[in-house]
Amino acid sequence: SLAPLSLLALGIIGFMIGGELKLAVFRRQGGQMLALLVAEVLGAFVVVTALVGLVTGNWLLAMLLGAIASATAPAATADVLWEYRTLGVLTKTTLVIVALDDGLALLLFGFTAAIARTVLGGDGFTALTVLRPLYDIAGALALGAAVAVAFHFIQRRMREKELVLAFALGSILLLVGAAEALRVDMILAAMVFGAVFVNLAGKSGESVFSIVQRFAPPIYVLFFVLAGARLRLGALSGVMWLAAFVYLVGRSGGKFLGVWVVSRIGRAPEVVRRYLGLTLLSQAGVAIGLAILSARIFADHPEVSVAIVGIVTATVFLSELFGPPAVKYAVTKAGEVGRNVTEEDLLESFRVGDVMRTDQPAIRLRAPLAEVLDTVARGDAVYFPVVGDDGALRGVITLEGLKATLNMPHVGPLLVAQDLMEESSHTVTPNESLLEAQQLMRDRNRDYLAVVDPETRQRLVGFLIERRVHRVLQEEIARRREVVDA
């Protein structure tokens, strides 16, 4: 009864994955990515078919399992990449492949299922059975593109940003329902939706994906719970357990082999050749869906249907345990973790002392106006801390505050820094979180904070300026992405 929520999760996952398929990526590496895609799909299909066929002697079962083995779960893989803020050639290649290999898996499964039905006395090679896989893929492409164009039309005219999530989820639900009604591949349609939309919307579409991503985690959790609940250990015999083992090993080995061969021939980057295979181990939604579909198609042949459902659910359970850690290991070894960061991410990891200005010119409490103006003229700052003889912070002089003084030339010679300053009742220390410091500035409607010694809470040690914080964070983002762009 929770199946509709599982479908919604798959729709969101497909939409988010499709959002990574920007045309710029294909312009740079499209041909190589497509070659890697075909190689890892066919590698898994061939190796699994051979191993399962040798173990069971049932080559029809082996072909069907080989076709299912070629699919890769985009959800678990993409979640790890997003969680660790990865960016680089391995990340981009992985996202493209996991987004597209389900289409090839469907094509392989459709034709192998047609062959199996013919051999087992089914409907034979009718035009419908041969064209069905093509209908699945073409229908998904058309449906996803149509929903993307419609949603883009709405999103461009949307003034209330709080409605973005409602319309995005509404569009995904519409797509999921239409895919189920038309009996086309829903995940592929959702991926096309995300891919077409992100290329139509450009920069304005990034906020949509960010909003949907923040909403999605509870749905993802439920999806994986439901996937695990399908495991039935008692349904497998000893031979089937052996077949499940060789399925798991053959699928991983086939993908590794396909990636390695094409990477060597096409001279792909070293990180792709070494680690791409590790990012393709997860299986979930599509594999389970094809297993259930097999159970329906071959209901009169339990030696096929029961074996497929049992083997796939058991191996999916294991691949979902080991697949995500393998992705993390691969992107860590490739040096791509933490490169796709935003200012918000960096704010949580930086301290005030990392970005504060320590050369901020300070003004003596009793300094006359002439000395104050001379200090202002020699520096490039707009805020000037005022300190006592003991170095303790007493206040802050701003350029805005000086304007009023310059309009009163007759009293100027009588003024000292203490008369010009504003009280600074809110300060921070170098060890405090930059995120908390920025929140304090916003709460107090200020774009600066004085930084004081943590022991005395009085002696000035630096100055925090919002513009400088923004510049430092942007430089750090550029530095982390420099290697990727190179």
C-alpha cells in the first residue's frame, strides 16, 4: 500500500539525476561517456549471462538476469555524490552513466524477454513484443520532454517562490501517474524531465533542484526501507544462492571490465579508469521493477520467475549495503570530495579567525578629528575601531557617521574619536563559528563585527566585514574547483 510513495521517490530521484545532464558536459566528453556507458552495460550483461548459465544450466534465466544486471541504481550513487559535495570528471561521468544505463537495460531486457517467451512457448516474436522496448524508451522520452516544457513555462511566470516546490512535486506526480498509465519507463521519463528542464531554465532552474533536494530525504528513506522489505531469504535454494553469488560477482566484474577496456582504448582520465567501476555497484529500483515484471511475464514458469525475484532482491540488498561506501571510497581517492561547495557549506566549516581582518587601522579614544580624518584617508576601510590606551575596544567609527561631522565645521576642532564613535555592544572571538557570526550580523542589521580576545572579551584582535567574508568564501570555492576546471 506504500508503493505510490516508492514511485514518488523514484520520480524525484530521476528528476534530480536528470538535472545533472547539462549539454556542456556532453560537448566536452559526450563521445567518451557514451562509449563507457555501452561498455559497462554490455560487460555486465555478457559476464552475468555466462556465469549464471554455467552454474544453473538455464540460459534463458541467465540472459534475463544479465539484462537486469546491466542496470545501475541512480539514487544511492547520486545521494553519496551530493552528500559529499563532489565535483570532477569522475563525478560527472558517473552521473551521466547512472542516468542513462537504465534505458539500455530496458532495451536489453525487452529483447531477452521476447526471446525467452518464444522459447518457453509464449507469444512468440510478434511485432508488439519486438517493438515494446522501443515504445518504453520513446514514450519515456516524449513524456519527460513534454512535462519539462510545461513546467518551464509555468516556472518562468511564477512570482511566488514558495509555490515552486508545490509545482515541481505536482509535475513529478503528473509524470509518474502518466508513465504508469501509458506503461512507459517512469524513471527514464523523470530523468528526461530533469535534463530537459535544466537545459531550458539555465541558472534559474538551479534553485528548483535545490528546493526539491531539501524536501526529498524522508521520501528517500522510505524508498530504501521498502526495497529492503522485499528480501525473502527462504525463497532461494542452494543452487539459486550460488547463482546469486555469481550474479553479484559477475555484475561487478563485468562493469569493471567494460570500463577498463574502453578507458584504455579511449585514453580516459586515470581517475575514470581506476574508480568508475566502483561507482556503478548499486542496484535498486529498476532492477526490482524488472524482477517484478519478470514474475508477471513468466508467471507460468516458476523456475524462471521465482528465481529472478529471489536472486535480484537478495543481491539488491547486498549491493545497496556495499555500493554507497564504494562510491565514497572512489570519489575520495579521486580527490573530488568537497569541491562542489556553496558559501553556506563553507560557513559551517570556517571560523571567524579564518577570514577576519587583522590589519584594520584602529583609532585612539582621545584622537582629535584631524587624526581621525588622516587615518580614514590613508586606509581603504569603511569601519574603524576605537580603542583605549589598554587596547580594549570602546566603539566603532563609520564613514556614514563622519558625514554629519563634516557638515559642522565650527564644532569639528572640538571633537575627538570618542564623540564620533558608535557603541559596539556585540562582538565575537576568533574561535567562534563564522556561520553564527554572520547570523549575528543579520540579526543586528550590521555588516561588520569587532573581533576581541577570547580571554578578556575586550582587547581588539581583528575585524569581521561581511564583504570580506563573501570575497574569501568565493576565492575558496574557486580554489576548490580550479583542479576540476583544469
